[in-house]
Amino acid sequence: MSTIKSSPYLYVLQHEIQSLREHMHQIAHEKKNLTDPDVVRISQLLDEKLNLHHKVLTSH
């Protein structure tokens, strides 16, 4: 029996987190501004995904 911790859902969530991190770093580097609206928007989305990841891991 598969648990949520080893499920495809968690794998996809981890992949999304990694992709968002890479994208945020790329945009921040290109714009040379950590407070650029695009960087902030991606950072906020990343925060949401990280919070969800934490919730999934601690609730099961």
C-alpha cells in the first residue's frame, strides 16, 4: 500500500518546488532585483507550495 509520502502527488509537488526555485533564481539574476514583481510573485507561489509540502509531510 502506498502512502502520501511516497505518492506521485508528493513527487510532483517536490518537482514543482524545485522548478519554481530555479525559475525564481533565474528571474532574479536576469533582473538583478530581488524585489521585482515577477520575483516576488514566484517567491509567493513557492511559499505556498512549500507550506503545502510541509502540511502533507506532517499530517500523515
